[in-house]
Amino acid sequence: MQVAFANIATELKRMDVDEWRVESGTDHRSDEPHLPYANAPNEPDDPGVVARWTVDGDQFAAPCDRWNTIRDNAQAVAKYLNAKRALDRYGVATVDSEFATARLPAGDEPTAAAAPAHVVLGVPPNASASTVRRAARQKKAETHPDNGGDVSEFKRVTKAEKTLLSGVTDE
């Protein structure tokens, strides 16, 4: 288990990150917090492992809980970090772009909220069932993939129609 955690530390050091730490479901040493105690259980209730690091103020994380042991999850994280670094070493992409999927959002970043169903269809919140159906039919025609529309937008319109009709009785 110690080797797997040392492999994570090696990969993170090679990435020249600003700060980093490794966490798992077992107790870690105080002198080297990225390493678990030598006698730590390898199969606790939660065998997950996560490496967290910071580069130029951006936070990243690489978690793994796919395997049954802490050692295997730690080794998987180390191999993931190595593979992502390899892309940069071989000239395939930059490390920055490869780790974009591991970047954690800042606490002050806005999150996109889904528009209310009535806004999607362009009807009042208390629209009648016939109004909802009419607006949905028109929007579906505009967004249908067979007519060159976007699949995700078509699904959004369909979902909005179902949502509004679930709470409306026929006239």
C-alpha cells in the first residue's frame, strides 16, 4: 500500500504542482500525511482514494473508489496521473487541457440553473393544457433533430411539456 501512495506523490511532484495532498479512508502518518500507516487496514468500509492539488490557484482532484482495496485505488490514481502526464510528454496535448476535467470549480463560480418549464416553452406559469400543448408542438417542430434542430434542446422542450402537463388538468 505504501508503494501505491508513494507513486501518487511521485507523479504529483513531477507535475510541479503548487500544493497537494492525498486522502483515503484510513489513518495517515503525521510526518508524511500522504502515506498511510504501515499497519493501516487495506480494506476499510470506504476504500476510496483522492489526490488533490493546486496549480496557479486552480484546484484539481483525481478520486477513485472503483476497487475493493485502498492500495488498488491509490495505484489507479497514480496510473491516471502518469497517463495524463504522458500525453504532454509525447506531445499529444498539454497537461493543463488534460487535467481540465479534474479541475474543481471555485466556490464563487456561478452554476447554470435549468430554466423553468414555462420559460422553455414561452408560456405563462399557469398556462392551460391546450396552451402548453400548442407551444410545445411549435417548439418541438423548431428543435426536432430531423429538421436540423438540436437533440438536447428537443429533449428539454419535451421535458418542459411533460412537467407542465403533469400539474395541469384539461380544459
